[in-house]
Amino acid sequence: MKWKIAIADFKKYLHLELSLSENTINAYIHDVKKLRSFAKDKNNLNINDIKEYHIHEFLADLYDNNLNSRTQQRILSGIKSFFTFLEFENELKMNPAELVESPKIGRKLPDFLTVDEIDSIISSIDLSGPLGHRNAAVIEILYSCGLRVSEVIDLKISHLNFSDEFIRITGKGNKERLVPIGKRAIQSLSIYLNQRKSIFVNRKAEDIVFLNRSGEKLSRVAIFNLIKRQAIKAGISKIISPHTLRHSFATHLVENGADLRAVQQMLGHESILTTEIYTHLDNTFIRNVILLYHPRAK
């Protein structure tokens, strides 16, 4: 089977069968194309020519190009999915990646911000500017609701329920969940939405909450740039992104005693194991919890 056809069929499978997001699909395809480039350098190997040792050589090549273990693991995961798909479609008799072990990695803990640092970022926004209240609302909802950046840009006005203090979010795999929204985020959003009524709105974006200057849906890049810019203005030297605010949301909840299952639901994680990365609590905090709640600790 030719690489071009196999990759095109795999892309359709990811979209139609698994209903993955566009970003996830692009990541999978990018990983497979890395393997294709490697195969071309190895005497132009076809898919059916790939053996297990080729996959090991491919991983070694990634290592030589200074890609860390976490990135290697992600790429291998995409490659395994690709070959599993071809095997299922009877295009391959054996999956050459099936027995390849993932590189060992340490558990990387994302950076997070303190409450004071988040307040500093929001305070650094010029609310007198035309986009000030929009920018403040973006940051408020990222932190107050722990949303992914993709969930923020796709947030719909019709999914806001301020009276019950909930918003409806469409997350990964088009799965919906209800997320509580606090009073400060509601206040910030309400001010922005009132201003939004006076600007031109593109027809396709009529139900979209956050818009750019052209009245179209705000982009991921715009939110990344916004947070980076405001962090610099606030004098914060940490390298942060929209995910930093999401991580801060979960971190502050867990540190203040929130149930991990509840945090899992709010973040939209399928597995509790994914949520556990947000429990980077120091030993003192854990010890205090045991002393406070365990019946035999006193």
C-alpha cells in the first residue's frame, strides 16, 4: 500500500470513526509523515517493508535530533495507531510497532500561577481599550472554569447559563459537560457581552462568545499572544500559556481540598489518571490532610 493512500485513509478514519478534533488529527498525521520521511531515507521503504527494527531506528533518529522522551512517546503512539488501523483494514499481516516499548519518561508537571500572579495579569489589562473587557473575560474564564483554549474559542452564547452559574462545554471528541462558572467570571463576561452588542459580528460567528476585531471567532494564536503579552506586562517571568491557567485552576482546587473526581469532571478528562498530574502537592500538604481527616491520625 502506498504511503499517500494509507495516510489519507487513516485521516478519514480518525475523523469519521473516532471523531477526533482537527488539532489531534493533524498531530497524528504529522507523526506518521515523520515516519514516511524516515522510510524514504532508508532506501525508499514502502509501508509493507517496515519491520520492528525500523521503528527502533526511527526512535533512535528522533533521539539524535534532540526530541525528548515525552515527544518520542507521543510520536510512537501515533505510529502505533496508524499501523493498528492498517492491520484492522487487512492492509498489513503484522503490526511492526506492536511490541515496541515507549521511551521511559518522568512525570512532567506543568507550571502554574499563584492567585496573586493571576490577579496581576488581569490587573495589567487596559480596560479602557476597545478589547480590554474581552481580554479580561478570556483570562477570567480560562482560570475560573479550567477550559482548554479550543473550548474557549468555540464557546457559544447559547451555552451560557448565568442564572444557574453553569456553562455547557463541548470538549474533546465532541463530548459535552457542564462546568460551574463563578461570579467574577460571570461579571467579566457580562460586561464584555454588553459591549459585544455594539460591534459588527460576522454571520458565522453570531453565537460565538469571543470575537476578534473583524467580528470573527477569536483564534488560538490570539489567545496565546494575549496571555504572553499580559504576563510580561505583569512582570511574570514564567513561561506560560492558556494551559497554565487551566493547570492553575485544577491545582488551586485540589490544594484547597476539592475532590479529584469532581476536578476530573470539570476538566473533561476521561480517566482519573490524567487528572492525577494536577495533584503535585508537597508532602506537608498531604500530611496535613491525613492529620485532619484520618480517624487514627490523632
